[in-house]
Amino acid sequence: MFNLNKIKLPFNLNLSHAVSNITHKTYSGTTTKTLKKGLPKDTESICPVCKEVLEARLFEEDGKVFIEKNCPVHGIFKDIYWSDAEMYLKAEKWVFEEGKGLSNPLLKDADSCPEECGLCNMHMSHTVLGNIDLTNRCNLLCPICFANAKTNGNVYEPSFPAIVKMLETLREEQPARCGAIQFSGGEPTLSPHFLDAVKKAKEMGFAHIQAATNGIRFSDAGFTHQCREAGLHTLYLQFDGLDDNVYIKTRGRPLLETKMKVIENVRQAKMKVVFVPTIIRGINDDQVGEILKFAIKNSDVTSGISYQPIAFTGRTPEEERIQRRYTLPDLAHDIEKQTGILRARKDWYPLSFASPISRLLSNIKGEETTTITCHPHCSLATYIFVDEDKKPTPVTDVIDVERMFTSLDKIARSMTRTRFKSFSKIRALNAIKGCFDKQKAPKGLTYEKFLYAVEGIIDRKVGRREGSEKTYTTLLVMGMHFQDSYNLDLDRLKRCVVHYSSPNNHLYPFCAYNAGTTFRPVIEKAFSQKQP
């Protein structure tokens, strides 16, 4: 019988290894370990077989970063963590702050990770993107699906009141309410409550509403317009390449024609698409550049790309892992080789790089705003400006981003939330302007329009205002490598900003829900019905 208020996983923990100095506290007062920088370093991970928590070591070898751990029962496990040590060190250099989690954690007395989860008092970030699985049913059976849709014999499909409660859990987070929601699955559009869930999210004030979808139902123009009317903003569209041979390998059937119909229907409905390719070495790593060029060509309907290197969520032989493992630096280098648009070691930064803007806004508004404080090795990202002629310009060609964010960080730290707000805003605007090179800006991008773009990146509602003249587009290019049992780093897990809201009134980090500790099957078993 499950205790749904405090689900624990069936393995013992060994927490005897200290890995960092204890100098940081969450909002709830729990002492946590600060991020340890440099190489080599110790962290904690788990055994991929028995899930026992183990001491792990991160170290450089042949210019790459590896993670290694030794289970007394199941032996040594070694895997590539990042394929470029120089990029690894650059990413952790640009961490401006540690997050403090929630001031109202759903688990208030947790003392072990990852066994106790939900979000607990030990977690160091609040939710940037909330996920709700509307169903585990799917109209595909993808060989690479991390959710293992349709394979467990149970139908997990929360009722509409349960969905509302999960949305409320996200909106009740303190001190910063979750403002972005993604409906996922399975295939979320198969849920009988999909449109009602979208409408409810809009009613509850979520600033950004998206669906993680294979797109099949959006090949119907009428359904796409229904979704737009309900309040859907963006399709987080499964998009593994521009070759049907890729889809046959990754999704089990040709889908390229369907994807093209979806993009046109979204264009007509005046919504946006984020392309979401799952990248597997030897299968579609040769497609990363083509996907970027396609997104630029369709930048009128595309707001970004979220490349996702494959996570090995089941038992995978070492030889196969080594052959198929693909890391974020691999992505950056391949895009440089295949397009020449972005430079691997110059243009990419961790998502947490942008946290000074959020802190500055918090101080100006006098209240907490959503701040991305994820681990620096969860992601790499950059922006591209695309002008009306579809010419791309990396943001780093126009903005001295390192100087700008360093300056904004200093301003945010020096100000209070109640005094000299106007002066601080002027200082911030001057700092941004001093880092803007108008000579290198793409056609149509003035300093004033760049400020509007920055505001739109932070506030999604600003970015969707109609009636304003736009002669360029900002395109987010991002890679996010979700963890699996082989490369799991508990330091990363505790800083996760993508959280699943579940029917037991808990919030689970993405990598605890889908891989490693894997709460997904526990939740689905507890809240599903057996298929007839």
C-alpha cells in the first residue's frame, strides 16, 4: 500500500561522503551544499542497477569530462559527462547565484536525496517550467520514449478536478509562482480534458501555455485553431530531423509530411513552435545543423529549438551507451561544423547565466520573480537574431553578454527592493546600452527594439503583443541533457527547474521523475486504472 503523502523508493541510502562545504540555506532554512567548481571533484550519484546512492567522481580525461562510481555489488560504471572540458569549466564560471527553493516546500522535513522528493526543503530551485502529464496513452510507440508510453498496461489519465489541483500546486508556489505550464504525456492531446486543461491554465494566469506533442492531432487545422482559442501558445513539437529515415528509426514510422502540415497549421493559427529533437549519436546527429537552418527559414512561426540528447532510461550495455551517448558540447561543436552560424566555445552559456535580470526585476518590483537557478551543466543556450531577409546573427556578435550580465549582477546586488528603484533602472539601462554594438546589429534591430526583445524574453505576455512592428525575430537555441542512472549527479538534481506536478500534491524534478530514481512508474501505478 502506497503512502501517497510521502512516497519513498525501495532502496537504501549511503550518505556518508561529504562532497562540499556547507554554506548555503534554502528559504525554508535547510542547510545545503554550495556548488563545487573545478576538476576533479566529488559528487553523489546512484548505481544504475540497485539505485544505491554512491560517491561519484568527475574528472578530465583526454579533454573530456567523465563521471565514475563504484557499486560494491554491481561494480564500476563510467560514462562521458561532457565531451569538452573547456566548455564544462566555462559553463560553471557563469553561475551568478544559488537558488533557495521554495519558502513553502511540500515536504518540510526531508533529509535524504533522491529518496524523499516532492519538492522538499532541500531543493534549491523553484519551478521555471511546470509539467503535467494528462495521459500516458499515445498514438505512437517510439523506441526512444523516456515515458515508456503504453507499455505498462495501466491507463494514467487524471480527472479534470485532479488536473486543476495540480495546476493550483504550481500556482501556489512561494515566493515565486510558476508562470509557464507544459501539458505532456504520453500524447497530451489524447486526454479528453486537454482543451479544458488549457482553458483552465489560461484562467489561472499562466503566462505561457504549451503542449509537448508529436503533432499528429495538430495536422488537423480545425483542432489547431480550437487550441489557439482555448489559450495554447506554443507547440513543443517532437522534431528529430528533416529526413523520414530518421523518424522511422526514432519514432517507428515516417512523419516528416505530418510535421510540415503541423507547422503550416500553427502558422495560420498564429501560434508558435519550439522544435524538440531527441539527438542520438549515429542516428540523427548529422541533422542538428539542418534543424537550425530550417528554424531560421521558418522563424516567423518558430520561437526556438530545444535539442535533447538521448537519456538512457533503461538498462543499457556499456558498448551501446558509448556508441550512442551525445552530450551538450557535442551539439555545440556539430552545429558549428554543420552551419558556421554559432561557435561552440564562444556563443553558448548555461541558462542560469540570465539570473541577474530576474534578480534585478525582483528588486525593482519588490517581489520575487521566476529565476533560472538550474545547475550550469543542465543546459547550454544562446540567442540568434533573424532579420527580415532570414539572415541570422548570434547575440554575442551584437552584445558583449559577459560584460552586460556581470554589470547587471553588480547593480542587482547593490540595490534594495524599496529604495532608489528609478536610479537602479537607469543604471541597468545604461549598462545594457554600453554593451550594445549598433554597428553589428542586424537590419532593423535598434537598441530600443533590443530592450523590447529582452523584456519579451522575461515576460512572455510582452513578446505576444500584437500591433507592434517587428523587422527581426529572436530565436532561442538551446540544448538540455536530461540525466539518466549512468550520469546522474545529485548536485544537478537538487537544482532542477523543470518540475512535474502530480496527483499526490507533489512536485518532482524532471530527472527524478523520468530517470535515475524514476518516480513516474510509482505515480502512474498509484493513480491509474488497468486497461480492459
